Amino acid sequence: MKKRPDPEMIDDENPELTEEWFSKAVPFAKLPEPLKAKLLGRPKAAQTKERITIRLSPEVVQAFRATGDGWQTRMDAALKEWLANQKPA
């Protein structure tokens, strides 16, 4: 006897995958290169950054955030510039 599906669990937008669906599937190796690159995501950077916790004054954070997306990268660049301008100890 087949078990009846729970009506609460039926989702018409995401139907259960069938053998027919799997028979149409394509192995990852056979996908076009641009699609493979998209699915794999951004490649690892040669030099990764270190995650830290830092406390900054609100006006500094607000000023950088106001510059839009990428504000953390710009803050990193500003700190690198400051370091470059420091005299060696």
C-alpha cells in the first residue's frame, strides 16, 4: 500500500524529482565552460585577507559606508596607504 502524501508537504513550485528528470541530467564535466565557471563561483584569491574584529568610531564607519559597495576594500586601501607613508621605526 502506497503512503499518501501529506497535503502540507506538497509544493507545486518544487515538485519531487523523478527518474525521468534524472535521465535528462548532464554531468558537470560536460557543461559549457562559462556555466561551469559560474557554478564554481569566484576563484580563491592568491592572497587572502584575514578576518578580524575591530572597533571604529561611528563617523569613520558611516563615512566609508556612504561610499557604497566595496567600502571595506576602500578602507583596506586607505590603511595600506597610511602604512606606506609611515617612517620605519
